[in-house]
Amino acid sequence: MDLKNAVVLVTGAGSGIGAAIASHFGKLGSSLFLVDKEQDTLKNAGNFLISIGVKNFETFAADISQELDSKKMVNQAIKRFGKINIVIPCAGLIRDGLLLNLEKETKKVKSKLSFDDWQDVLNVNLNGTFLTVRDCAEKMAEGGWPGLIVPISSVNKAGQLGQLNYSSSKIAISLFPKVIIGEFLLKKILNIRVVGIAPGYTRTPMLEKMNQSVLESLLKTVHLNRLIEPIEIAKLIEHISSNEALNGTTVEITGGICHSHGVVK
Ligand SMILES: NC(=O)c1ccc[n+]([C@@H]2O[C@H](COP(=O)([O-])OP(=O)(O)OC[C@H]3O[C@@H](n4cnc5c(N)ncnc54)[C@H](O)[C@@H]3O)[C@@H](O)[C@H]2O)c1
């Protein structure tokens, strides 16, 4: 893919991984359509792009979990740039909590994972990604433009305690590439590849919302012994965009996580 002539649509572009991807692809000369629900973070991300000399972008405020917003987003991207080539749905959130939290003495349930926290996470991470992927794919298939869709899963697709909602959304997202590429083959939609990524613990504002002592203990399972930097994820997506052999799969970028805590002597 010729990245200088590519139009890249990023959701969740106001912060963290999405913002880093925007900067990286902006520096590579791509046209950027940047979406976030938070006007302020979007504005800051836009100002940052201007400060590093990236001018070919448009920002668009939308809630990607709303079907109408998704439609408007895609229409506006095409109105502005005439096509979409790379779609990176980064908008996501966490609302951590245990399914059940018991009073130690009485064993009575003190708190439980609320239905709101369940729904908020599934609405954005799963429903929102579905809408972005579906609505962009529709136009890309009809347009016949060279295309790449990059659904964002997570290493926590393996099942993180305290994240039943988040892990459920991310295991579902990890299946998108396989199912969609199979359907594309069936329907001879051959211009679009779908390659997911599953990042490990990455230095972004999202991680600041996690319980920091839990994060510290999770980091002990990382061979690289540090957080992933968002730019490392952006560079992986740059590689994926140029390597056609990568398709229909979800690639992990974690620094090497050891899930097993058992010790064999
Ligand atoms: N940070 C990590 O360690 C990590 C690890 C694995 C996967 N991820 C995934 O990467 C993606 C980006 O995460 P991040 O760490 O950069 O998070 P972040 O919190 O820094 O950024 C997420 C952005 O999404 C936006 N957003 C949230 N809900 C939205 C909605 N309904 N409509 C539009 N925008 C919305 C937020 O305003 C925010 O700007 C997420 O899908 C996350 O699950 C992150």
C-alpha cells in the first residue's frame, strides 16, 4: 500500500494508541480522518499534529457506538478525502470490577459488576468496533480501494480477572479478522485485508485508570520488563500495511507475556 496516498481513519484518535497512530501515519504522509467522542482530546491531538508539521487531517467528533454517528463519520471521511484505505478502530474503554465482591466475615455480596459497566464496555469496544468496521468495509468494498482493517483486541483476551466485560469484548474482537476475511473470500471482496492486533500493557491514559498494584504485578509477567510504547504499535501497523501475507489473523504485541504462574522444578 502506498501510504503517502492512503486515507487512514482512526477512532479513539484523541488519546493513547489512536493518537500515536495518527502522528505516525501523518509523518508518513497519509491523509488522516480522526474520530473521538471527546472534543477536547481531539482538539489537542489536532494541535499536536500541526506542531509536528502534519496538516492533511480532519477531526470529527462522534460516539462510535451510535449507528447514526458511524454512518455520518464514514460519509464525511469520503466527502473529505474521496476514499478510505486503512481503518483502525481504537476507541475503547475499561470499567473494571469483580463479578462478585464478598464481605469477608459474612460472605454477603458487598458489590457486583454493574450492568451499566458491562454494557458501557461492550457498547464501545464490541458494538462500536463492529459499526466502524462494517460501515467502512461497505464503502471500501464498493469503492474497490486497496484496503486494510485493523481491529484492536488486547492481550487480556486471554481472560483478565476483574475485567470480565473488557476480556469478553476483546476475545470477540480477536475473531473479527478470521471471520470477516472468510466472508470476503466467499463474496470475492479481495481488495481488503483484515489484520487485528492484540497489544499488551501499553503506556496510555487507559492504563492510568487500572488498579496500579494489579498493573505492577502484571508487568512482572512481561519478559521485556516494561510497558509497550504506543509508537511501537503504530510501527507494527505500518509493517502490516506493507506485508500482504499478513491477513485474517490477530497479531500480539506484548513484549512477551507469560500467562502461567506455575513453576516446574
Ligand atoms: N493501553 C493498553 O494497555 C491497551 C492494551 C491492549 C489494547 N488496548 C486497546 O487499544 C485501544 C486504545 O486504547 P488506549 O490505551 O489508547 O486508550 P485511551 O483511553 O488512551 O484512548 C481511547 C480513546 O477512545 C475514545 N473513546 C472512548 N469511547 C468512545 C466512543 N464511544 N466514541 C468515540 N471515541 C471513544 C476516548 O475518548 C479516548 O480518546 C482500546 O481499544 C484498548 O482497549 C489498550
